[in-house]
Amino acid sequence: MTNLIESAGQFRPENVLRVDSPAPPLEVESWLRGQPLINFQPGNVYIVEFWATWCGPCIEAMPHLVLLQEKYKDSGLEVVPVAAHEQAPTAEEARTNLDAWLTKNFPNLNYRIAFDYAGKMKKLWMDSSVSVGIPTSFVVDRDSHIAFIGSPMQLDNILPKILNGTWRNSDEAEAAEVERINTAERLRREFALKRPIFAKLKPAMKTEDWTTALLAVEEAVAVMPDDVTFRGLHAELLLHKVHDMRAGLPILRQLVHDAIDRKSVVWMSVAIRQLFDPAKDNSHFPLAERLAMGKDLSKHILAANPPQDSGGAKFMSYGAVAQYYYETGNRDRAIELVELALKWLDAEPGPDEAKRDLVQCFLQALANYKGETVCRGDLCSDPQNTSSVILEAKSPREAA
């Protein structure tokens, strides 16, 4: 494995934590759940999971880790999440907030939780493996070596092979590690490109200097054409900030085309929000083209992330898809999709403030669609007049 890994990216084998490396020590400040784990015990397998309460994918992975711990506990598995990225002015405040969050959202966890505000674990594990972003799972095998580094959602296939000892020295493990290293190098290069762009973009967005912001985004798109965040912001600035339809519509058309061509729900979600975000005034768009793009995107989004499927972050796109149906006269379908998005949010633990804001936005759309006050818990919304054009009511078949 070493030769291939050493040739991947720009990594140097002497200072990079990778598959086959001895596991670093556990240097945490405290244990919020479960008994302290001083060191890795030979014969056991550990999932050391880096996560944070503000990280949506991390929270989405937690029920999955609970299931893995239950399923493989008799095979010697121990899940050890490490909260090393909590955001608070002091360690004590971060620890208090984290403890309260766990008590509210996951009161019956079946695994330990470690706390590392000072960043020792982050330096020993994340930084030394050049891992970018969380959640990141490190699987330590029965002889206390690293067997896997990557997303916790990959563990269903890999973990059984680690437990039976067939994974670490396999060709499949080697290929996965080479791919991880190359991906990490790509992300590092992208970060280096983004840093000077964000240095110009963030203050311009804050002061609503749309001309400067647009120049920064155009620079970003030129060097990173596959970054959907910049592609979406490019269309956003042109269409909704500087109101340059002549320049903005071709940008949006290409974004819609690329999103559908990629079959990416994330890309399609970014595109449809430029057209049918209920919070935006889209009355200046050419109506026929806007509805045509909305119909195409809605069809592909619902095919890729169907209402009957319990998975998928439906809040990302269902609000805009619902607005499309509402504006084409299919209020029942619009209401159904918003209620599904709300149901999805109810089932997903997450940062309270961000989740509350999302729920409030969906309640406002629901109140507008129903023409009556709607409430969920202590949140209520009254219907408001909207500038959106509502077409003559059509049957669901026609609107689809």
C-alpha cells in the first residue's frame, strides 16, 4: 500500500497519519458520556468520530452510529465520538452547551462522548491525517492501527471487513486511501484558492457592495467552475441583487442544465431556489421561461428525492418546489411538500436556532398557501400577501 499512497497527492509519509499507521493517543479534556477511555485495548475495534453540534451531517450520522454500536458491540466495537469543534468563547461554556444539547437531543446514547476544546485531538488526528471537514471517522482495528479514515456513512460496507480482519491490507482499502489522499489534496488546493476570494467577498456581501461581490464571485467561478456555491451565488447576485437579467439569465440557464445533467439534488436545489424561493420577489423574471425551468427542475428533484422516501434533506429543495406548484395552481401539492419538509425537520435533531428559523420559513409558506394562520409548537405564521403570480388553478396532472 505504501508506494501507491506515497505517490498520491503531495503527502509525505513520515508526517501523515494514514491507513496502517499506529493510532495516536486519546488526549481529551473530559468525557461527557460514558466511562473514560484511557487507551485502546488490543482486540477491540474503535470508531473515533470527529463531530460538532452545529454540523448537520454529523447529527444525521449519530443515529447511524448508535445502530452500529448496538449491532457490533458483541464483536468488540466501541464508538468514541470526539467533540473537538464546538464554538463557544470558553471551554466551560462549550462543555455546558454540549451537555445540554446531548441531554435534549440524544438522552439515551449507547456510546461515550469525549470533549476536546483545546484542540489536542484535532491536531493529533484530523490535522496529521490532512482530513478536511467533519464528520470524519477513524477506525482503529484490533491491533490499534488505523484501518479507515473517511465518512461515517461508508462504514456499513467497510466495518464488517475490519471486524473480521480482511480490510486493512486489502486492495480495496488501498484504493480507498489513495482516493482519500487525492481528495484531501484537491480540497486543500481549493481552500487556498478560496481564501483570497472570501477575503474580498465577505466584506462586500456584508456592506451590500454588490459590484465588488460580483467581481469576487466571477473570479471564483473562473477558477472553480464546479463549485455549486459560487455558481449559485453568481446567479443570485446578477438576478436578485444587481437585477441584470440580460447577464443573469444565461448564467441561470447553464446552472439548471448542469444541475440536471449531474443528477445532483444539491445542484438542482441551488438552481430552483433562484427561481422559486418563496422569500424572493421573482416577478421580474420572464414568466414562461421561469415556469418551464421550474417544471423541469421539480420533476428531476422529486424523482431523485421522492416524497415517499424518508431520506434526503427535503428542506433544501421542497420549499422552492412547493412554490412552483403553488404558482401553477396546484395548492394541494404545494401544501403536501411543505408539510413533508416540516415532518423531515421534526425527525432530525439539529441546532435549535437554525432549525427554528427553517421551521418559521416553512410555516410562513404554509400559511400563505392555506390562507389561514398555522402553528407548530410555539411558532405561528399568518398569511401574507405575496407578489408572486398565481396562475389559474390546474389539475395536479397538468401542474406536474
